[in-house]
Amino acid sequence: MRPVRSTHAIRAGLMRSFARRRVRPEGGRPGSGRALGTWLVVGALAATLVALLIPVSLFGGARPAAAGGPAWNDDGDGTRDTAFGPLSALDRDFVRKVRLAGLWEKPAGRMALERGTTEGVRTAGRHLVDGHTELDQRSLDTGRVLGVELPDRPNEHQQGWLDQMSAARGPGFDRAFAELVRAAHGKVFGLVALVRDRTGNAMVRELATRANTVVLDHITVLEDTGLAGIPRTGAQAPPPDPAASQVPHQDPAPSRTSPPAPSSQAPVQHSYEEMK
């Protein structure tokens, strides 16, 4: 039977073996540990270089890198040269969204003028109609000159919001109008600023400059209704109405609101969309 070596003897043997591998006569072959360490360093440097050379666009596309930044759609056509400067995917998406805004917010403003139960709601409706009439024409002119194809009807979400407002009555309509339209303007406000900062196209820059003024005006008058779900900025809030709380933001219940509007009300055409 072979004698069992003590732990101390095993440890000493391992240390002598390690020392023989590490220490070599002058001019001898480098130790395997040194070679392994060299390759590890080289590999780490190579991995770092590859990471630096990978285009950032592979991870983020054309959308803003910051979390929570304004959302926009890349049509995949890249940047084109025009007589007014380069036209990027962001520029084209912005022009389309200005057009969409007029397609749904002008009819929303008309409904506010016809159905609003407070002066604040009717004032907001008037501002929406006037502001988006102007922006809509500007977007059409810009799209025609720059060759940007524009939509002519709302998307599914925007049509749903218009249907929701159309189904509401009385104070329930006031609240649905103020909350829905104010939320839409809040989303697009950041996009307007992004385009105004980044665009190299003179026509798009002019459209963004005017849109910034109009959108801020609309945000202000909607907040002044006291119904937009955010701190007020203007006139005195109307007295609370229990019926208003019975019309959910996403699921209006006409049967729980005030009586239907007078029959003389003009029908609303649902062919509009949002800047988003």
C-alpha cells in the first residue's frame, strides 16, 4: 500500500512545481502563465476596439437614444437633398404629424364650439380650429414642395378619441375634450422642439417654429379650462360636477351624462388625425 502524503507535503510540492514553471534561466522559454496573461490582455483590447467600432445606429436606429424622448417614425428613405436643405426621416415624419394634427383636432375644436358647456371649453375649441387651419395649410404646402406624401384620415387611436368625444354630452364632453386633446399636445410638444433643434431644412424649420407657438397656445387654453387633469394656469375652475366623473377617459357612457345635445347640432365628419 502506498503511503498517504500529508497536506503539508502536497502543498509544498505544488509550490515547488509552480516555482519551476515561473522561474526560468536567463534566455530560457517564457513561463506559460506569462503567455496566458499576455493573450488575455490582447483579447480584452481587441474586444474593446470592436465595441467602439460598432455603429451606434445598430442599437438605436433613427429614434432618440434617451429613454422617454419624443417618439417618431423612420420611413427608411434616409436623408434627401432638396433646394431648401437636407430632408431627413425625422423631418418627413414631423410634416406628416402636423397634417395629422389638423385632421383630428380641427373637428375636435368644432365639437367644443358646439357642445362645450363652459366658455373656457368653447375658447379652447376656437383656438384649435384657428391654429390647425393655419398649420394644416402649411403642412400641405411643405409636403407638396418637398415631395412628402401626407395622410388624409386619422389613425385608429385618433378616430377612437373622436368617437369618444362624439358619444359624450354635457360636462362629460368637456372633460373628455380637455383631457384627450391636452394629452396629445403634450406628446407632440417635445417632437416640435426636437425637430426645431435638429432639422437642416429651411421649410421644415419654419413649420416647426410656427408649430411651437401654436401648440403652446393650445396647451395653455386647454389647461385654462380646469379640466385637463393638471394644475391650472388661468381662469377660475368651474364647480365640480358629479356627472363628469361618470364618463371614463377611455370608455364614455352616454347614458350617465347629461341629456343629448339639441337636434340642430351639425354632424361631425370623422376624417382627421393627430400630431404624435
